[in-house]
Amino acid sequence: MAALRRHKRLLGASALVFLGALLAIWWPAAPRSQAALLMQVGYGTIDWATASEVLALRQDAGLDDDTLACMNLSAPQLEDALAGLRTWYETNRPAWRQARSAVANAAALVRVHRSAIQNGQDHSQELAAAKQQLAQAEAAYETVFGEARGDALEGLAAGPLAMANRMRARDEHAMPYRALDLTGEQDTALQVALNRYRQRLSFARSSQARAQLRQMFEQGRDAALGQSATELASLQEYLGDSSQRVVEALALVFPIDRNPGG
């Protein structure tokens, strides 16, 4: 009987194991957090020199922090984009360095001939040739970092892609207005409002006066923006959270070795 009881316990345990296996197969898995999903992939650390190069590549390719934040991507989407950029960089680093150096050398040559002309020397022909060389180098470099940009943005929806293109086209504008699709007239009115606000703010002595100036500026700004004011409000609602996701994704995909000698 004792042996029979032992077999019953074993059979019962086996049945539980079998039932558990079935549940694991058929029962929907509990959703995991995005952070947990991201941590499944490990990315090797990079040194400070590499981090500097990656930053330069991201800026040249229009994938800077502000652009990524305004695209409002999810954590997995950000990881995919940055992982694509890292793969491209590690594969094409020599060609990227060469193309970027060519631009820097050509630009330096233009400065040399301009300086010679300012000093009374006739370098007009040399300057024209240097400018042409610079234009060719810039075009070649744009082709190179365009490939990196394409790899990073591959597979994204039309909305984030449109935002990335807009941010790159308006990179001379300050945030958050760089993310808005404004007309020339709206840009001018916005700049006037900003300049007036900054001038008046320098004379405000109390927090109450500064708050009133801020309110007046926002009213004038929204009037100048028209329907784009709604877009600005929507942008400001998500920008804080999306910026944090960018910081976390960069730390994940491009972790910096902060103690290389340790």
C-alpha cells in the first residue's frame, strides 16, 4: 500500500507538470514591460571617441535627440532605429570617416583661399575650384549619411517619417518650433513675438511680472501660429515622456564605458 501511495503521489505530480506545460503553451503570456523586452538584447559598450563619432553621425543624419523625441516613437521603435544606426556605423565607419574628412578638408581649403583674397592676393580661380570641390564632397557625404538615416528609419510609419523630414528641413529653428510646419509668414511673426518677449523679460523684476509677460507672449504666439498652435500643444504634451525614452534607448544601444581602465 505504501508503494501504491508513492506511485499515486508521483502520478499526481506528473499530472500537475503535464497540466502546467499545457497551460504554458495555450494560456496567453502576461505582457512584459518595454524595459524588460529591451534588456533581452545586450549591446557592447563604446568608448568616448566612438560616442563622439556617433553623436556627429546622428546630427548630420538628422537623428539628433530633439528629432527622435518629436517623432514620439515607442521604446522598441527607438531601439530598432538606433540599433539600425549602430549596425550601419560599425559596418561603414571607415567610409563615413573618409567622406566626413573630405568635407572638412575642402572647407578648410575654401577658408585658405578666402583669407588670401582678403589679404590682397588673387586667389579667385583657386577659390572657385575649392568651392566646387567642397560641393562635391558635401554631396558625396550626404549620400553616405543618407544610407545611415535610411537604415535607422526603415519600417517606420508615415507620421514619424514626416516629422523627421520636417525637423531636418527646419534645423535652423529653435525647439519646439522646429517641429511645426509653418509658413514663412508664421515664422516671421513667431520670431517677432519671441524677440519682443525676450526684450521685455530682461526688464521684469518680479516673478509675477515674468509670469504676465509669459502669458502675453503665449497669447500672441498662438495667434501668430493659428491652427499650428493646436499642434504645438499636442507636441508639448508628449515631449517630456518621449525625451526620456530617447535617453533610455541611447543608454541601451550605445552604452558608454565610463571606466575603460578599470
